[in-house]
Amino acid sequence: MLGLRLLHSLVEIPVQDDNDAEVFDEDAYRQEVLLSAGGIATAQRLDGNVGYLDIRTLHDANVAAPIASAAMTLLAGTDVLIIDLRRCPGGSPLMVAHYCSYLFDDPTHLNDIYDRPGDQTRQFWTAPSVPGTKFGGSKPVYVLTGSATFSGAEELAYDLQCRGRATIVGETTMGGANPGRRYRIGPHLQLSVPQGRAINPVTGTNWEGAGVGPDVDVSAESAFDTACGLALEHVLTLGRDGGRRAVAEDAEAARDRLGAVRR
């Protein structure tokens, strides 16, 4: 599969000469990252000690990593983590590795990207140590996906799924794995041509075209409630000793509310 993609824009795409270098405004980008909280819409401890992280963009790790670290440290003490990628169109593979570094105990090989023009392959691993506190490699993780989950967000889901580190809940994702370059072919049309290939070290392939399939196949709209139900059931297996009594009572109440909504 070539992986060619035809992209439509409602706004007219400007004609750019091949000799025109695109100017990157670093200050404007840093402001964008800060104003969007590093691409994080929500980082919250839900009732029952369930962590919830809603990621809307995987920004450049050189800029957004401190914000991501703060969010992951906030959620490090939760018993289960739900990562919501249903509205995430992708982003930096370095940020994927940064988030994953909080979810594995040991350095883990996540992904390779082969660059065809340069004939080079770059490996992406989790970091052995991180700022703040890790969530760790043993507690359950649920990743929510939908038809709008794309590119780097798909990589995050795929990397965790292939390593058996997360359960994917929701819909099959869009299926964009291979990095490419966009060419203007009309006032409102661009053609994306692959310039490389993502290679997972576990599967030897990627999710291009096929998307990332869920482990629990439900609609994107139902994914959050489904994952919450699974998370709360896990919390209730952890006992009631000491401070866990209050957590268990919160989890029971949250489960009952969730059941009432579903009925």
C-alpha cells in the first residue's frame, strides 16, 4: 500500500514556490503550547481513584514535556489510568515516548521510523528516568480511541497495545502511520506522499491503512463509560484496608451512578 492521501481544505491553500522556505515562529508556537496546556484538555482524578487524561495534541516534547510531566505526576497515585485519544489528531513521536516513559518500569523500545530520503532509521525508546513520578508499569491503563484518532495518537495506542501495556477501548482509528510530505494539487486539495515508514519492534509492521483495532469494540461515544466501568471494577478488587476503604466506597458509588446512567 502506497499510503497516498488526498486532503481537502475549506480554506484555499496558498501556492508556495519550491525555493520558499517555510518560516517557523518558535515564540508563536510556544505560546500555542502554553495556551493549550501542552495539548492536554483534562488531567483529573475521578471518583474511585481513577485517573483520566484527555490529550488533544501531542506537541513537540522540547516545549510541552514539562506540562505532560506535571499531568502524569498528578495522576501517578491513581489505581487505573484512562487516556482519551478520541479527539487527538497526532503529533510528535518524541512526545509519544515521553508519555510512555511514565507507563513502563524499564527502558522499552517503542517504535522505529525509517526516513526514505535520508535512508536512515531512528529508534524511539522510553526514558529510564523521568521528571516527577511514574504511574508505573503494572497498574491497568485504558486508551480510548475513535475514528478521529490519527497519526501520533495512533502510535501511542499501538505502542501500548503491542507491548500489552494498555487495553484499547472504542473504535478502529484512521490508519495513518507513515510520515509524509504534502503537495498542493488544487486550490483546496493536497496530496500527502509518504516519505518514510513506522516499524513497530514487536509486530515488524504498523497501522497504516488498517488503523489500530480496539480490544473492547464499542462506539467512541460509549468508550469513556465502558472504560470507567472496567476501571472501577478493578479498583474494587484492591480491598478495603486502611485508606482503601474510602476509595472503595467512592468506587462503589461511582459504579452505581454509572449503572443508573446506562439503564
